[in-house]
Amino acid sequence: MGHHHHHAHGTGWVLRLSLVATLSFTAFEIYAGFRAHSLALLSDAGHNFTDAVALLLATIGLYFQGRPANRTKTYGYQRAGVLAAFINALTLLILSVFIVWEAIQRLMRPAAVDDALMMWVSVLALAMNLGIMLALRQRKSHDLNIRAAFIHMMGDALGAVAILAGALVIRYTGWLYIDPILSIALAGLIVYTAWDITNESLNILLEGLPRTLNLDQVTAAMSGVEGVLDVHDLHIWSLGSETHALSSHVLIEDMPHSASDAILKRLQAVLCEFDVHHSTIQFEHLPCVLSDHGCRMESAPGHDHSHAHAHSHAHSHSHDGEEPHAHKH
């Protein structure tokens, strides 16, 4: 926990510093864009502003993700960062529509631009974005929200390169159409970078299967565990960007708790190989019929097959004349 807290504190410091730098540069780029009459610079300023929003949301998300679970938020606030990433990606998609609209207007009515100012601003933008990318690089693989901020910065660095190239084209050829064309290209880049984040964050929010897992493979691995007769009613979802959870019904022979506990441990070991560390496993001793309402026992006059839910590993047993036992592991 101490290492995690230190890691989060270090990431938070990088995000806050990056946020201040990005907001300051966005204000400067808006001023330079109007001075140079460059739509590409103003588009890049818009992208830079969403970078600032991305960094702000990542900072807020990191704060909430570090908060412990409580009586109402029993899983903690891990989804806060994912929700922030989703909102962030949506703002990018909306911005891209606005940029394309403005670029079309400029294509119909080309305007002179200050190519020298465009060049200097693009060089400064490239230096700033590369610096922030370098600071976030090691942390991006562990958190969807940090990755969203990193991708924003990468997109803006590419945009800065494009603006620099555009300024050189205007300087040496006088071709003004390059400015709105670059703006449309930037909008396409924004959509491309936002789409993956939108899909993954929406999948987590809708409790879809984590994209790194295959349901059939997990089912087959669990079914192959010694003592398991059948696996059904299997659900896998993500609590946050890197924590997965699973619930399942597992059919086994009727046996005492001491014997079934060994099966549970084997199942947990298999699930750990799939990076699933939060599981709720319900043991059953009679086949059940799956319906729209879940698993219904075919004939169990003396059995109560209620779910045994626990935040950590759990399993339930039904013995003749006994209620199911739920074990927290």
C-alpha cells in the first residue's frame, strides 16, 4: 500500500504540473492563433484545451481511485477514472466536429496567415507535449485515464509537427489552403485517438467482458479443474481500468466443505492466471436450468441455492437440511 500511495503521489504531481503548463500554453496559442490568423493554430489550441481537460480529469480520477471502499461504495471509486476518461473522449469528438466546420468555411474563403509565428508556436508546442509524454510514459500502461492523457499529448505533438510543416509550405509556396486542410487532418487525428478510449471506457461502464479476456477460454480453464463437473452463469467485468471481477456457478459432486475447499483453491489459482483476483463462486450439487432470471434448480426440495456474495473470494455449499455457507477468503 505504501508503494501504491507513493506511485499515486508521484503521478499526481506530474499531472498537476502538466496541467498548469498545458493551460498556460493553450492561452498563449489562442492569442498566437488570432494574431497569425491561423485556423490550424486555433484548432491546436482547442486540442490543447482538451488536453488540459484530460489532465484535470486524470488528476480528479487518480484522487478518487485512491479513496478506500466504504459502506455505500463497497468497491471503492475505481470507476471514477474510467468515467473521467469517457467524458474526456466525448469532448474530443465534439471538438473535432467544430474544427471541421470551421475548416470548411476557411477553404471557401482562404485567409493570409503569419507563417513565422506559426512555426515558433508549433516548435514550443512540440517541446511541451514531448516533455509531458515523457513524464507520463511509464505510468500509462497501468491506468486507462493516464493513457487517455498520454494519447492526447501524442496527438497534439503530431499536430504540432503538422503545423510546423504547414508553416514551411506557406512560407515557401504561399499556398494558404494548407491551413484549413491541416485543421481537418487534426480533427481526424482527434477522432482516431479518442475512439479507442471511448470504446474501452464505455465497455467498462457497461460491465462488458474485459478486452484482454476470452469468455470461452476462461470457461474451459475453469471446467478443466479437477472436481468441476460444469461451469455456467459466468460473468466477468472490470471494476476499474485494471481490476477484474468474476461470478460463476460451478457444479461439483455432493461433498463436505473440507473437500470442496480444495476445488475452490484450484479455481482461484486458475483465475489468477487470467488476472482475475475478485471472484464469487457458488458451488452447486444439482444441475440447474438457466432462464431469463438466472439459474433455477430443477429439483431441490431440501436445498437452498441462494447466492453467496462477498467482496473477496467466496463460495456457497448446500448440505441436506443446512443453509448454504458463505466463506470469505
